Amino acid sequence: MQQRELDSSGLHFAAIGLGAMPLSISGRPDEAQAFAVIEAFVEGGGNFIDTANVYCLDDDDIGHNERLIQAALSQFGLTDRVFVATKGGLRRPRGAWIVDGDPGWLRTSCERSLQALRTDCIGLYQLHAVDPKTDFNRSLEALIKLQEEGKIRQIGLSNVSSAQLEQALSLTLIASVQNHCNVFDKRDFHNGLIDFCQARQITYIPYSPVGGHNGHSRLSREPLLLQLAAKYEATPHRVALAWLLHKGQHILPIPGASKIASIRDSLQAVNLSLSAEDIAALDRLPDR
């Protein structure tokens, strides 16, 4: 399977990760099915799972996804085969998504994540979003302090702009950037962020790489993707992921999945070689 390196850390992962959020938010599958999805992902060659403390129903459910992943990997004896990245910097009051980059909350979130994942050090800890109410440098300094204490190994950012990334780089090394990106949302290609990440050896992690919760229906309605799916005897979902993989060796898509068939299909994207002409056609597909 194709490999991706996290920053220049020497850590290598299969080129398709698992975005575990669908396993814990509203409409989530039962635990047995969730465990089966995680098992199928690892058996299919996957070894990078992305989670967050707020992948849950509300504040009373904080850490659900982290605990679920840890329990599944432990049950199947796969803990040593999978790298789990998590995030902090949001809250879930009454099910809402509220940004909170306060240093105290980041520390509390990280320490709770350590407990949920049953580890002494989180390999990649990502600031979930920049909090406009908190000085960005203060949020970063909280993560740097946690790193100095050995509680996190690498620092990542999520939902950031190029300017915010550059500001962060003036304070510390950044291993990864996780932003919304797919064939219908190419903002980070247009604004140069993805190229900047490549130049600085920063891993770019597209979330919602097939369009998010409604992605399947959007992909299945797009004539170009249907045409290419027929040409390559693949699903539109797989074509969309293969397009991202072709756009750079530093790009590590993390499609979500709540069904075994879905994650198995996603993993097959690494075997799909698109022609330069078809990649260009997808490049021209209008954003929506």
C-alpha cells in the first residue's frame, strides 16, 4: 500500500486513514458494528486513525470516540499496529460545536484524552480550531508546554488558514494540517496552503475527503465522477479519494466510515491510478 510520512518524523502510514467521527456522533452504529469497522480498516492495511475528544453526542459524552477506538484496538490486539491522532479545543454543550482554545481547557482535554486512550503520550495532538476569543499564541504555548512535558509527541493544527499556519511555525514545529478538502472544495489548493505544506514537509490531512456526511449522494449525482467510476470499474467515492492521493505525497485523506463496506472501498483507492487527463478534468470540476 502507498505510504505517507508524518512531517519528517520518520513515522510512515498507509495512504488512507480512518476518520472515526461517524462512529460516535448522532446516528452512530452500535458498538459491535463500530468495532467491526475498525477491525476491517486495520485488516485492510490501515494504520492511522483520526479522532477527537468531542466526537460524541454532547459534553456528558466527551471522549466517547477515543474510548471506543482504544477498546476496539485492545480487544483485537491491534494497539501496537495503529497510530491514533486526536484533537482538543472544542466543547459540545447540548450537542453544539463550540470552539474553546483556552490553555486551561486544552490541558484538561489533553489529559482526559490520555486517560481515554490509555497512553502516556499522544503521538499527534491537534488544535481542533483557532478560537477567536483566545490569543492564538496562548493556545499554541499550551500545546508546546504539553509537548515539553512528554504528553504529546507532535503538534498539529486543524481548520487553519495559511496566515495562522505561518504564525504557528514562528513558535514551534507543526507536523500536520487537517482542513476540509475534497473534489468539491479545493480552497486549499487555490490559496496555496497545500503547496506550502508540501514545501515545509507538513502532512496535509483532508477531512471529509469525499464531501462529508452528504458526500455519497453528491458524488453519485456528479456526471464526471460517474463517468470515471464506470471507466475504472470503481465507485465515485474511490475515484474522489484517488484524485486526492494523486495531488501530493504529503496528502493523507481520512474518509469517515460507519460501515465495513465503506472503509474497505476507501482503502482500495490506493490501487486506482488515474490518468493525467482525468486528474485534470477533476481539477476543473467546479467547487460547490
